[in-house]
Amino acid sequence: MFCSQCGGKMKEEDKFCPHCGAAQQKKSRKALWITLISVAAVFIAAAAVYFFFFRNAVPLLSLGRAFDNLSTETEERFNYTPLKALDMLSDVLEDGSVTVNFDYTTALFGSFLTTSIDGSVKLSSITETRDFALEAQVSAYGQSIDLEAYMNKERLALRVPLIDDAFYGIKYETFRDDIRVFGRLIGLDNETMESLANYVDQLNELLNAEETDEEFTEPYTEVFSGFIRNLEITSRRTHIGSDGERIRCTSIEFRITKDALIELFNDIYDILENDEEMRSQFQRITSTTEWGTDFGTDWGLTPDNNSDYDAFLKDIKDSIDDFQKYYSGDILLVFFVSRDDRLLKAVINADTEYDGESSAINATFDFGNSIEDDWSLMLELKTESSNDKLLMRWSYDQQPGRFINTVEISTFDLNYYTFISEWEEEGSRFKLVYIDGWERNELTGVFIADDENFVITLDNVLADDSNSSLTLEILAVTGAQIKDIEYIKVDKWGTSIFEAISRLLMNGFLF
């Protein structure tokens, strides 16, 4: 191989050029990343097509209905597994509560001594008003410890009844002044108090941030809508083979060229350059989080410049220029839709080249002839130095009063994984199985749900441990009941905490 900077000859394993010292990148991997990003743009485009274009053009109307039908079938498969709870959880937490009850038992010294810990944790939230509450109770060794925490857009307060029945809290707007009183009492230096105040300011800003409205997203929507209108879209009548049958269908093909992608990236850049709301959010996020993944570093997003929005824009512009200079190839998306508007198959082909290094992504999604058929994905990632494959099969078996979902995955390095979910209507019992080679793990319990609420009971999470057991119950209920509280502000903590500790000493708690 040769150095990308001076052209000097190098060994394959060299990370730095022996002639000029320049760091070298694995070009084939970078080419693959470029292809992956381009395909991601295709998926974004497909989503935009669905929302803005499918319903207004023929034959794309049929493809829109096919996506609707696929969504319905996918939802049915998930609804007969405990995974349905994950989808319901976000809705519950918009206005509701989630309670986790647990009971842990373990045997010590050859079962000579048995200990038990049980308790409950309840999270309540109303996201519209940003009102949250956390209640926890743990019992162990004959003692019980309780805790309550409440947070909204104005204050954060905590109570530990073991120490004091009063709530101790902070008010965001006055915290910077309030902390000075308590901080001097316990000997905090000015730098520490200033740092704490900055964190509280950030929390206040986060909890009181305005929700993104349509005016903010409208420019981006228009860009993607225009991108879709300019795509090369063709359709034709054809046949495909499925389970030994030849099925008449319509193929709808989207071809995304380099020019279309460059135009999309430049249009997005133009919006970002003048988007003051995005600039403000960027500065807020980067001032409180660490930035610097390997991927980010490859693209020039270093810890020194990521907090500067203009430097961030420059990185994007440089990446677009590099893309225009070094990238070539087309991305093809093909959907096969049956006469009854069912999506039979989807194919992605991306054969591209970046800076002289070729890479390809080929993926085929096969949804069979019905919801009862096996669904599969075959994914292949190729560069000049590697060829990675992944195969996945999702089977769905409906038996009288019993539903079985099985997902089998095999990777290019010959690793095999199997996930099985069995759920019975009578009794609502379920079994989850995970198989990794010779290792098998199993979880059983009960899952009951209606349109809004659910309860999951896990029999024993530690079934493989003969000396210990852990049972869980998760109850999710809509309609949060968050009470109003009175609390002691941080500038009054000193006196109150001193009195609370004095009471504990007088009652002999610490002896």
C-alpha cells in the first residue's frame, strides 16, 4: 500500500507512514462507512416517500398501502409476545406510572443461612407538564428504607424518612444564590459551588425547553420532499418466486444517484447554516456531553471544536466536498408488491466506490406470502478486503391458544443465535428462550395487557443459580397521581439537617 499523503510505500500493518509520519486510515473500511451513510440516506428517503409522496402518486399508492399492511402484520406478531410491553411503555410514561416489585432470596453457607431482600420502585410521570415522581421502598434484615423524589419544571426535592420526614429540595432559579449559604456552612469552595450551579442551570434549561414545533421541522420536510420528487422512479409488472410459487406483482424501483445525494446533503447544510434553533440546541448538548467516538474522529469532529457550531458546519461541508470528489456509484431500492397490496420483498443494492476503494451493500427482505410464512433478511457487506454476511429468519406459528415467535440469526463468522417467545392465551403465561451455541437461557412468567395497561410477572430471573432466586413484577398503569409537596430550600438545609441528625442521636439510632 502507499501513503495517502506523500505516496511513499508502506506495509499493510503500518498505522503511520515511515516517510512522512502521516496517520493512515483503513480506506476500505472508510469506503464501507460512506456506503452505509448513503444507504441510511436511502432509508430516510424511503420514510419521506411514505409520508409525503406515496399517497399522491400511482403506482406509489399501492406501495403506501403495502407498508401499512406490513406494519399491521408486524404489530400482530409483536402483540403476542411480552415485547409488546416495550411499545406500550412509552405511552404509559406520557401520563402514568410504572411499578417494579422485587423479592430476592439467597442461601449462604450451604443453605445454613437464608437472607431476603424485597421492595418496590415506582416511577410516575406526566411528560406534557414535565412532572416526575420516584418512590422506593426496600426491606432487608428487619429494616425498611424508604425514599421519595419529586421533580418538575421549578424544583427538585427528596425525602428519606429514616433521616427526616421533611422534603429537602432546590429551586432552580434561586439555586445559584441559595447554595452559597449551605456551601459556606459545610466548607465548599467557590469553584465547586459554581460548578453545581451550572449543572442546575442546565437541568432548568432542559426541563423548560420548548417542544419542537412544525415551523422548526418544515424546512427539512420540504428538502426531503423535493429530494423524493427528483428521484428516478420506475415500475413494471413482473413475477417473483416465493415458496415454490410464481406470484404476479409490481416492482417499484428507486434509483438514487450521486448527484441526488449531493444535492440533498447541500440543501440540508444550507438549512443548518441558518438554523438558529439548531445552533442553540447544539451548543446546549455539546456543553454537557463528551463528544468523540472513533467514527466522529474519522470525520474531524474532535473534542476541541465540537462545541463550536461553525466548526461543526465546516466539518460537514468538508465531508460533503470529499463525498463529491471521491464518491461514485448508485443505490437501488426495489419493492415488490402483490396485487392485494402486500409487500412481498424489498431489495437494496449499493455498489459504490470511494477514493478508489470499492464497497457494496446487498440486502434482501423477504416477507413470504402471508403473516404465517417465514420472514427473512439476507445482508452482505463487501469491501476489497472483507466479505461479511448476516442471515436472519423470523418464523411465526399460530397454534390453538398458543403463539410462537422464533428469530434465528447466523453471522459471517459462523455464530448462531436463536430467540424464542411462546405465549399462551389461557393463563397468559409466556416463555422466553435465548440460545447461543451450546448455552441456553430461559425466562418464564405471566404477561397480561389491555389497550393501555399491562403487568408482567417473572418467575425467577436467576433460574440458573441454585442458591438464589429473584422474582419481579412490573405494573404499568396510565393516569399518574403526582402529589404537591412542601420542601425545605437548600439555603435552609443547615439548620434542618442538624436538627434531624440530633434527633437520630438522641433516639440512639447511631449506636
